[in-house]
Amino acid sequence: MIFLLACVFLYVKLAGAKGIVATTGDRSFAILVENRATLFIVGLLMLANWWLESFKWRRLMIGVETVRPWRAFLATIAGTSVGFVSVNRTGEFIGRVLFLAPENRFAGGFATALGSIAQFVVTLVAGALGLLILTLAVLPLPWPVGWISWALATLTTLVTVIALVLYSYPGLFRQVLLLVPYARRFEGPSKVLARFDRGELIVVLLLSAMRYTVFGLQFVLLLRSFGAGVPVWSMVLGVPLIYLIATLIPSVMLTELGVRGSVAVAVLSPLGGDAGLVLLATSVLWMINVALPASVGSVILLFARIRTRIEPDL
């Protein structure tokens, strides 16, 4: 239903009487050719983005299992292929833990979840700041500025505080998880959460912020290079709001592209953005950051050496 609504929104915005889709379609190929250098830089930033994530994952695996840098990178890319077919890519951890020894996979899953919370916290904080500044500056938003904006800002702040508390106190996070009846059977592996000290949590949070900065920069570069017409400061504030809304909306596989595209158009068009070029930038970013790694990750899963049984100690 979300995907269908997103498609309807995009159709209304892009296929109206002015023929935005047709006009952009005629020049899309030319735009991509003219910006080959930008696409190359965005591709390099994609590699940097996933390398940072693999480094963060290795830090989280300390105490669970020693993972070599290259294998951690392969596991991270392989995880994108599983995440590609799960809601909001929450299944990425499944592809990663397959690269661990079978006896360490449940503990590795709990530690990986902590890293996902760190990334979620960064997305919430940046999005809340962008929403707050846009509201205070009385800039155009997809909804009427007023109580709706303040209600969203309040709700986002509340969710941010809850997520930050759970991340800052992994022991509390573990206790919350164990309240779920099915999760109680994993009480032993979940003890890995108790080993993270404050310093390690800060390092993981900083790595998550670096990742966020990288894919935020990618989006800004594409919007600027494609001539989307969005002022720089509007992009700096609008992009975090796009990531926030897109993260909170459930999506899977190609529906993610439709949802992200509709959200980007809804946020940036009132700020002066060309709807067609905003959609083009969103689509290119999704293909480089998600579709391409997921394709490579599926090949990695086919040929990687993955243990399927617990090997006895010799």
C-alpha cells in the first residue's frame, strides 16, 4: 500500500500537464554522461561508506570472534543482498553473521543490532535537527508549518531519546529484548551486550556519524551536479529530513526506491527543487548505494566459504 501510494504521488508530481517525466527522460542520459566524474566520486564514496560499516562491524565483533578486515568487508556487502529483500534492510545482519562460526552467530546478531541502533540514532538526531531548523526558519515543507511540524519534531525527539537510552545502556536494551517470550531462549548469547563500555559505544556512534556524513555528501553532490535547483542550505537541512522520513516508513526491495523518491520530491520540491532531477538523483544514489552492492553481495554469498555446522575443538 505504501509503495502504491508513493507511485501515485510520483505520478501526480511528475506526469502532469507540464510533462516533467518526459522532459527529464529526454535529458537524463545526457545528464549522466556529463557528470561521469561525479558518478565516479559517488562510487568511491560508496566503497568508503561500506568500508566504514565493515570496520564498525569488526569493532562490534570484538569479544565474539576475530574477523579479518577483508572478510568483514565481504560479510558487510553480502549482508546488503539479504537486507535488499527485508523491511527497511533490517535483515542485513543475517548475511553478516553467516560469515561467523555457527556457535557465534546469535551473539554476533545481538552485537550487530547495537550497531544498527547507533546508525538509527544518528539518523534521528540529524533529521530532528533538520526538521527543527526548517520549522523555525519558516521554510516550505510538505505539510503546513504549524502544529503538525511541532508534533512531528516532538515525536521524533521522543523516539530519539528512547533509542539513545537503549544504545547508551546495552544492559537495559538486553533486558527489554528478554521481555519478548521468544527472545528468552537467547539469554546466553545476549550477554555479549553487557561487555560494551562507554568508550566503545562512543567510537561506534562516531563511525555511524561518519557513514551518515558520507551518504549525505553523496546525495548533495548528485543534486548539485544534476542542477536540481535546490539551494545549498536547503539541501543540507532537507536531506537529513528525507533520510529520517524514509527510515521511518516501512519499505522493501524496489518499493524502497519508490518511497525514497516520493519523499525526496515531497521535501525538496517546495524548497525549489526540480522534481524530475530530484527523482533522478535519488534513483542514481539508490542504484549505487543499494542495488549495486546487493547484486555483488548475492554473488559473494554464492561463493563464500560459510560453515554450516559447529566444528569440535581439536
